[in-house]
Amino acid sequence: MFQAAAEKSDVAWASMDISDDDNPLWEIFNIEIVPTVIIFKEGKAVFRRDGIYGRGLSEKAIDETMDQMKLLATTT
């Protein structure tokens, strides 16, 4: 779902697989569930959307997150 949403977007994005339990990003960003989407602007986390245990993120939630990403990309 993320790939399809990203293909519709004109905002640059990247994803990181943190499935390894020893990955320090779990603690650095206080991630408790996958997927968790964190949007950064100028190196700072400015928006976060955590998945729901047992369900992940709905298509609607992903679309709303991509819209937020577009909004943040156009604001200063």
C-alpha cells in the first residue's frame, strides 16, 4: 500500500525496514508497532502516524499521511 500511495505523490520519501529487533531505531523513535510513519522536515520529526496493533494502517490513513506530507513539503 505504501508503494502505491508514494507513486501517486510528487513528494520524495524513503522507507526503512526495521524488522530486526536489535535495530536502534526502535528506541530512538519510540516505535512500538510496524508500520509507523514519521515525517521529517529539515531533519526533525514533524508528524507521526502509528499503525494499529493487528491492523496496521488503513488505506485512508496512508492517504491522509501522504496528504500531510505534501502539506508539510509546501510550508516553511
